[in-house]
Amino acid sequence: MPAGAIISSADGIALTVESTGSGTPILVVPGSLAPPPLYHPLMAALAHRHRVVLLERRGYGESGSRPCRMRDQAEDIVAVLDWIGEPAMVFGHSFGAIAALESARVAGNRISTLALYEPPLHAMGPGLLPMLSRARDLLAEHKESEVVAEFLSAVEAMPPGEDLTQLSVLLAERAGGVVSDLRCLSSAEPRPEQWAELTVPALRLRGDASDEAGQEDCRWLADLVPFGRLVGLPGQTHFPDVVPLAAALGEFSENPVRTAASAR
């Protein structure tokens, strides 16, 4: 089992992390509706050659909660990187990919490489404000599963074969974090000018069987971020299987210059 630790964010929030393995570090930044056990098989698959650290983002699980913006999410990642103590790959999944991308603007040489899996760029901006308002009202009425259902319908793709109602009930405990993420997304915009200045090698990942929104986000990211390589994982969706994902991350960690040089 991964070992747990608690570190402090720049604004004093307690952040829970799990760590396993040894070797070149990889920091995993999860999506909104992806609880830690979802990433444990990935951590195990990478642990034989990497030290793998999983961040439970603010608002989720045992981590603290405070109203925040995307910059706070980025600085949380920097705090974990400081705790790791050496340059690390940062792998962000879904919302975590946006946070990871933003962290590259403030992390300096703490990040060795980026790996970004289907960041929901289409959901960024003030268009989410009505949903944020509804989600806050639902949370105040203790209708956590309805918060999750709203989010699944508009931001984060449904896992294949899952029933919306059942999944929303199963993930209801993540509703508070979802509201925090909606606040971050609604107050943020894609940053093509700033992202274009980044030079860290990056792997842009998508599932070939993901929905059209996920595919379009990855195409848009390829236009916004002129570095790295776009790789499609055959047969995978927004929630990819461990084996192809671990293989892609492991290869890129070991050969970032060669892989990044074959951009687009």
C-alpha cells in the first residue's frame, strides 16, 4: 500500500499525498471525480522504476478545503514538488491536467516533464458560472449526488458502461471538491500566450475512444501549446486502462527529449 503524508500548501491548507516505489519521481494530479483508489493500479505499475506520488487535491478526501482559483491549484502542486525534493514528471488527468499545465508556469525547474490527459479546456471560463451557482445551491441543500450528476453531464466524461444516477451516488462524497473545481474553472481561461512560452517537454494524451469533447480539447491543446507530442491510446476513453497509460508515461519519462522532438 502507498505510504501517506501530509504537507502544507502556500496558504496553509493541509494536502494529503500518497507515495510508493523508488526511482525517477512522477507526481499524479487527479481529476475531479477520480478518487485515489482509481490511481493505485497505475502507481503499482510504475513503482518498480519510479517514485510515484499521488496528490489528493484540496477539497477532496483528507486534504483541507478553502475557496481557491487555478493559481492555488498550481501552487499546491509546487508545494508537493518541493516535498519530493527533485525534478519530477507531473501527470495530470482531466481537471488535474489543467492544474498541471498551470503549475508549469510557476514551478521553474521543479518539473522535468509534463503529461496531460484530456484537460477539459472546453469547460474553462465564465460560461460555467450558472452551473457553479446551481452546484452551490444543491450542496447547501445536501444534494451531493445531484452536484456530481451536473458535473458529469457538462465537464467530465462518463466512464463507459456506467449509469449516471448510480455513479453520482457513488461519488457523492466528492461534491464539495467538485464545487471548488467549478469555481476554479469558471474563473480561468486558456492561456495560449503564457503556455506558448513553456519549454518543458510535454506529452499530450487522449483516448482514441473518448467522446468528441475530449478529442476536441486535445486538438485545441495542440494548437495552444506548441511543444511536445500528441499520443492517442487505442481503444481508451477518458478513464484509460492502466497498462497502456503506464507504458506511455514510463516511456516518456525515460525518453522525453527524443519523444518531445517528434512533436505533432
